[in-house]
Amino acid sequence: MPGQIYALTGNQIVARAAIDVGCRFYAGYPISPSSEIAAEMAKALPKVGGAFIQMEDEIASMAAIIGASLTGKKSMTATSGPGFSLKQENLGFACMTEVPCVVVNVMRNGPSTGMPTFPGQGDLMQAKWGTHGDHPIIVLAPAYHREIYDETIRAFNLSEKYRQPVVLLSDETLAQMSGRLEIPDKSELIVINRETPKVGPKEYKPFDQSQGLVPPLASFFEGYRFHVTGLTHDDTGFPTENTTIAEQLLSRMRRKLTENLDDILKWEDYLVDDADILIVSLGSASRSALQAINEARESDGIKVGMFRPITLWPFPEEALKKAARNAKRIIVVEMNEGQMALEVERILHRTIETVLRYNGQMISPDEILNRIKSYESCEAAKV
């Protein structure tokens, strides 16, 4: 059935999707340019029996959604650069304790407090490596309004399915820009809830490896009492210094993602089959890249295509290799000093060109088009 049509900003869409997929707890602290998510959740949650709380800071906000999730509630927080930095310790705790939750990072120009109301994409590596130690993480990076809705839904679904924190990377441009969105009928939504134990409280072990890569998760206040700690722990959740158990735990946490990449990875190929030039971009920067690609093909006959990771971490490496197999040039377009470019270079083992901007302004289609044409002009001059 066709859904209703709205004009919404990216931040409003995140809140709407979270409510639709069953989020019933939000904890956060105001910070530009993500504050509208908190404002929307504060209005919407009481209407569906949920709870909103403004915490004293981002550290406490992250702790609160972990606690709420352990009671069985789908939980979310949202922030931007400095707040995302403050969340890292408790985000690591959520990884180690395998607690489902969603963290939205509306990226802005940095570092430090930077330019709070200007866009940036400088948090790519922080989203993957922000916490200390080895840890699994899923990071999604939408680029369009309907995709923001779909990827917010998917963030919750992946989080619940794999007992895993999931980060949704937006940015100031996507967050503040209004656009047309057709909200699908709720009957069409795929909603995944965490697997719960089939044994009683006395037999239950919260990290029981015999139950598979993703052990069922009980909820507090439903008769189950179990230990949760950020220390390396055994199947019961209590701390251990047994090196064999430690290795098994960390291996299982990693394998629950690496052995399910077909389910987790998502990307967009655009006109890559005949492309002599492949642009790799993400988020709002890819919107400029798309326009440049279309102009290059229509006006100049230059065969350009684009590869856009929607799942940023784990990175869709094999898909990128396939998209780049016939390309003579690779151009990475991103609003930072080349964080994704380094990853693309590592995967493809090729020289990479870049179009970068990190001053709080969007990359224009003309900048990308000029880079595409610059090489063509040089080649023509050689003839």
C-alpha cells in the first residue's frame, strides 16, 4: 500500500523511523546539528508509551541507553563530533557486553568544537576505531531522505539481530535539509527483535557460546538475573583471566559480523559496468558526485560511474574491487582530509585521486567535474 507523503528534514526522519521500528527509549544531550532528533523523540515517545530523558552529558546518555536496552527496550541516542568522542568509552562497553543500541552521529566540521553548524565527514575512522582495543562495529552512512529512513530501520534491525551497537553516520547537510519522503505503510516494514532465551532463569547464561555466534539476550526485570561487565568474561558474564576464554570471546564477537557479511553489507553501484573513471564517495558528498557523473556523461561523453558504501564498516571490500575492475582512474570524494581514500587505496592497491574539502563547505559538482575533465584535457594535449 502507498504510504503518506511528508516534507521532513533528515533529523526528523531519523526520529520517525526510530519510532516506527519500535524504539521506546531515548537519552541524549543537546548538540548541534543533531538536537532536532532529541526534540522529535521528546514529543513522540510519550505518545507510544516510551521514555525520553535529557542526561547531564553524552557519557551518561550512552550509559542510559545501554541500561534501557538491558531491560528489553530498543534504545537510541544522537549526537555530533565532540559528543561522539565522549560516548566512546561506553560504546566500547556496549561492544564488549554485546548490548543492542543505536548511536546517531550527525557529523560536523572539526576537530574539537570546530564549526558546529557546518558539515563534515571527519568521523569515519573514529566510528570504526574510536574505542580502545579490538571490537566489532557496524556503521551505516545514508545519502538520501528515503535512505535515512530505511537505514535507521536497518540500524535497529542489525543491532537487535547481532546484539551489536550500530552507528548511523549522518551530517549537517543531510540532517537540516528538507525533502520529500513517502513513509511506507507499517505493514510493509521488516522489524527484527532480539532473540530471547528458551531456558529458564536458573539455566540461562548471557554469553553462552554453545548457543551460536549471537547468544539469546534476556531482559532484566523479567525474572532473569545475570552479570554484565566490561571485563573479559565467561559464558555466565562474570570476569575471567583465562586466556583461552578471552580469545574465544573476542573471536566470536568478530565472527558474528564477518560470517554474516552478505546480510550486513550494502552499497550502491551507479553506471560502473562501462566506467573508465570510478568515483568513490559517501553520504551527502555523493549527491554532488552523482550530478557531476551525469553531466560528464551527458555533456562530454566521459564514462564515469560511482561506488557508494552504505555500510561503511565493515567496508564492502569485494564489491569495491568488482566495481573498480575496469576503471582506469579512481577518484575518492569526501569531506575530510582523505580518510576513506586511504581505505580505498589499501583495498585496490592502486594510485588514488581525491577531491577533498574540510573547511565546512560542501563539495560542489563543478569541483568534481573539473577533476574528471582535467585528466581528459591532459590526454588530449598529448595527441
